[in-house]
Amino acid sequence: MAKKKTPSKEGLAVMKTYKLFIGGAFPRTESGRYYPLRNESNELVANICLSSRKDFRNAVVAARKAQSGWGEKTAFNRAQIIYRIAEMLQQKEELFIREMKDLGYSDSKAENEFAASIDYLVHYAGWCDKYVQVFSSVNPVASSHFNFSVPEPMGVVAACASNKSALLGFLEACIPAICGGNTVIVLASENLPTCAISMSEVIATSDVPGGTINVLTGSREELLYQFTSHMDVNGFVIWDAESADSIAIGQYAAENLKRVKSYKSKEEPSLTPQRIMDLQEIKTTWHPIERISGAGSGY
Amino acid sequence: MAKTTKENKWELSPAPESTGHISIKKRYDLFIDGKFVAPSTKKYFDSINPATEEDLTQIALAGEKDVDKAVKAARKAYDTVWSKTSTAERGKYIYRIARLIQERAREFAVIESLDGGKPIRESRDVDIPLAAAHFFYHAGWADKLDYAFPNSDPKSIGVVGQIIPWNFPLLMAAWKIAPALACGNTVVLKPAETTSLTALKLAELIQDAGLPNGVVNIITGAGETGQALVGHSDIDKIAFTGSTEVGKMIRRSLAGTSTRLTLELGGKAANIVFEDAAIDQAVEGIVNGIYFNQGHVCCAGSRLFVEESVADEVVRKLKHRMDHLIVGDPLDKNTDVGAINSKGQLQTIENYLKAGQKDGFEMYQSKVAVPKKGYWCKPTLFTDVSQSSIISKEEIFGPVLAMQTFRTIDEVIDKANNTPYGLSAGVWTDKGSKIFNLTTRLKAGVVWANTFNKFDPSSPFGGYKESGFGREGGIHGLSAYLKLQD
């Protein structure tokens, strides 16, 4: 039997085809369209999928299918899975730093963003089994009832990630959402999309169930209407919305009264449970308390 | 004296609440900047008693100019007085309002029943005490907001525009005004055109309380007045309770502006009865769920799901109970179901009754006599309706119950959640683990287990999906009236 050959160092590198991430699989866009991503020297970095509205609808179907399973996982389990994403990401440091530098990041900027991304994941992993305690209440109603309020996931969230960051902006668009039991469809940064797809490969190997996080690449302008008007999307988040767009967003979102949150990109990521709560509903439950000796026991 | 009927059943003698102690003016002006002022439109509209169709009073119609005047008064009060009042003092004003409502509770209850048609038993035992309780509860929050939102530096928003519906007139005013004031905002409130009276009596009471001028302004009118309020450029937040249709219009019109918005909209709640429920109590809960306040309740249990094995028993007992509901004079203390709030609403309900019959569903109406004058609808039950029929999909906002049966838990959860609404739900079973399975999986903001239609100022209320966003009441309701640091 012939000895296995290793490729020589001078051999031609194998380039990665960047695809979408829908329902745990990596399909190309159904539209067959692409846009070229070039660096500052005008060299081709990659051809990126130009997602269509059909891709988005497929992603919503996948996200909806995955939602009850993900939302009903124990908080402890979700925490471990998000921590696992950090573990998987950590060992791919070289890949992500190279991808950021390919798109014009300086060494230090890429290293800082990578380190901040790890810290971001670890921070939110910890919130999974804590925000419910922090934001729940037992309510002292003036009748013989036990009454409590707890946050619950909204359901399916669509997100337009920041265009200003390759990796951290992507994580901000999906991690608080899934931390709170939602499933999410993220439109990656249009001009810095590669890390989002590589991150999808990390997510796919971190025990995150297929469909929990779905990633599209393409044009925000083209997809904004679909993201905001889809009747089976419960929440919509966007970074750095143009003021003209925010009128359209509000009007389209009114169709099914989806909840809208609009954020501004910042240098430092927002490490706050408020980002989780932005995508939660409060549910209040009542039950009578039987007080045999007391007054006011009711059905 | 009690009398017996032919079947030798005991009937209750009339027990009317007296109206001698209340005063209603012939005409009510707008309450702006602490004073009652005539509307710029010079127009007044009639407010009638829906149980007798007689005129009660005339209410000022606020135009755009009046809205502007009210918003300016609220802005001035916010800038110069209310935002500078210490939080503890703010709380004390709100406590005063709570106490004054309690002192005048019976008067408010009678007026509420006269103006809106709801049974005095409900206005006396539910609406007015809860309205007072809302002010009392929120008064105490005024100087404790930092504890409610640690690390978030809570701050007031500014001038709040509030629009409320006609089903719980004073209670809705309290739900809106109390948290807004406790969080340091000033208010322009617009009550519904058919039920402005108790809000205007509240304005008088607010004067008596010595609340600084302009902190609360109450302007009356119909949809156009509300539209002018929503469209005013100096409003920082709109809080709306009403139909999903109007809620969506408001959402659209505020798109792209910095005006904050909370919406408490329609519902089509599932009330689910399992075979292991205490059936008699469940039947009481079904009745309370749909016939309370003539079914003019956004969280009414208007879709009944009964496990197949007990369906016959539930229907038999429910019909028996329906036949014993007393429909009639809202001021009679024995009345269970009062008058439909308006002619228009009665028409809407009757159209749904026709639609249900046209679809071929069996309709049962309680065997009771209703008065000749006024707007009345007998408690109604449609059995074996289909999931996709109009009467099981659309909010009727009347005493009309649409019933279906089910066999499995997954089936009933699917059916219950298969609606664009998500305000409330009810579950009846004696098994604790089943309750929690249901209550966690039902997509609704309020879930009543082995009870229904309970409200409390400390308990957050509000919906999922197209039932609106934001909560009212409790610690969670406060955030609707605060700026919180991210």
C-alpha cells in the first residue's frame, strides 16, 4: 500500500467556500447569487453568499422548529453549551485572527476583539441560569393566591448584526438571544462576514442544536423588509439602523407587533442582562391557596 | 319581598343601589393644568346610560388645540414642578389620591355602573377597590425605584400620553396614572368616549388632593382626540389599552420616532378544563371567565376547551348555571350581567352571533328575560365550534363563549396557542405537575390555574404576540414608565 503523502509547504492552499448556516446545515444560498469580498489591495478574499428572502424564510422555519427544544432545555444545560462555544472558539484563535486581518484588522485590534469575544461568551454562559432569578418576582397579591412572574423566551428572533465588527458584533446579535431560550436568525456584517461563518462552524461543533442559531450573509437593505415583516418572527434586533430605515422597521414590525430593539455599536461590548431581557416576555401565573381557617379562599 | 314563580322557584326581589348620594353635573369640561376649561371646539357630546338609553351628561370634545394645551401643561408641570418634587413627596400625593378614592368609593361605583352598564357588584367589589389599590401600591414605589432596578439608574421619561378603553374606565385610568406618577412623569389621559365620567370625577378628586397643576390632565373625546395625542410631537411616551387594530395603527404612526410605546391589546383566551378538575369550581371559573363584565374584558376566557370525557357534564352544569345568571339593572345588587356598553358594541356582538349560527354551530342562550330598553345580550354558549371559525378566532368582547373539546394535552396546547393573541389563559386540573406543564407552555402573559380573571396591582398584566407589549402592575410594570440604563 502506498504511503500517505502530506502536501508540501509550497503546495497550493485549499480555500474555504463560505456558506450559510441554516438548521444545522451549511447550504449555499438557494438563489445561487454571491458578492465578492475584497481586501484593501483589491484581492479576492472570498465569494460570499448573497442570501435571498427564501433563504430567510427557510431559516425562520428552522428556527421555529428548534425553538421549543432549545427553550425547554434546562438553564444549566444552555449555560454549558454556551460555555462550550467559548471552549471551541478558544482553540481556533489563529483562524479568527487571520480572518480579521485578511479584512484589514491590525494585529492588536484582531487580538483584542478575539479576547473580548471569548470573555463575552463566558459572561453570558453564566447568565443562562441566573437572569431568571434576578428578574422574577413572587407578587404579594391581596387575595388568597400564589402569584409569580418569570421571564420566558419571546420565541424566534431576527437580528441584523453590526457592520462594524467581524466577530464580537455577530456574538452580540445571537448570544443574549439564545441565552434566554430564543432561537435566532442573524444577518452577518455585510463587509466583514467571514468570521460569522467560521463562527457557525464553531457553533456546529459545540452541542448547539441545529436551527438554534442560523446565519445568513448578504445585503441588509435587500433583506430588511423580510426580517421585519415576517409573521412568524417574534423579535427583531438591529445595530446602527439608518434613521430612514427605522421608520420602515417600525411600520413593518407592526404587522404582527414584533418587538424591536435598536442598538448602537460600541467599542466595548454591552455585558448586561438587559440584552437578554430585551428578548423576554414576562409571564404571570396565579393559583389559589387553600386556607381553611382564613377568609377569602377562592377558586 | 321575595316571590315564588310558577315552578315554585324562589326569585330575588330587586335590591337597587341608591343614586341619591351622587352628583353628576349637566356638562363636563376638559381638565387641563389643574382647571376645568371649555373645549376649543365648543362641542360637547352626550354620555348615556346604556341600561336605560337616557342621557347622563354632556362631555367636552377635545380638539387638536386642546390636546396641545394639555401637553404643554404637562410639559410645564414636568419641567418646573414634578421632576423637582422629591420622590417621597411624590409618593405622598399618590397616597392621598388612593385614600380619597376609598372615601368616595361608593359614589364612584354607582357612577361607573350608571355610565358603563356594569353590575354594581362588580364596580363596587372589583373596579373601584382595585383602582384605589393601584394608587396605594404605586405610591410606595415612588421613593424605592432604585431597589426595583439595581445598577440601572432609573429615571423618569417625561410627558406621557395615555389612552384607555371603556370596559374598566376608572380602573384603567388608575392602571395608567398611578405608575406614571410614581415614576416621576406627568400625564395627559384620554378616557373612552362612552365612559368619561369617572375619569372626570377623578379629575375633581385630583384637584382635591392638591396635586400640582398640570401633573395630570384629562381630555375627553373619541378616536380623533386620541390620534391628536399620539401625533403630538412633545409626547415622550404613549401607553394605549384598546383594540389590536388601533394598537397597530399607533405602532405604525410612531415608527421611527423616539416616542416610547406600550400596548395592552385584545385577546382570545383559552380556558382549559381537564377531566380531573373540580368540575363545579371549573364551571364557576368558566362563568366568571366569560360573563364577568358582560365579556367586555380583553383577557376574557372566550375559548373554552373541555376534555372530551367530561364535556357532557360541563355543558350541562354550565347551561344550568347560565340560566341562573341575573341579567338586568346594573344598579341592582343581585345582577350578575349588566348592560352592553353601547349600541355599537351590541351590534358587533350580534353580528358575531349571526356568524356563529351561519357557520352551523349550536347556540345556547340563557333562559332569562332582559329589559326592553337599553342594550342587552344574554349569556351565550356555542358548542362544538371549529378552530378556524370566526367566533373562535376573533375577539368578540361580549358574553359569548366558543367551546371545543380535546383528547390530549399536546392537542389542547397546540389549539390554545394557535392564535395571534397571547394575553391570558386558564387551566383547570387537580394535578400540580399538569398545571405547570400547561402554564409553562401556554403562550400568554397571564395564566390563571384553577382560577380566572383575578387582578392585583402587584401582579404584572400584559400580553405576548399581538396582545401587545409591556406590562402593567408589579415591579415589571414600572419599567414601562422609566428610562433604564443599558
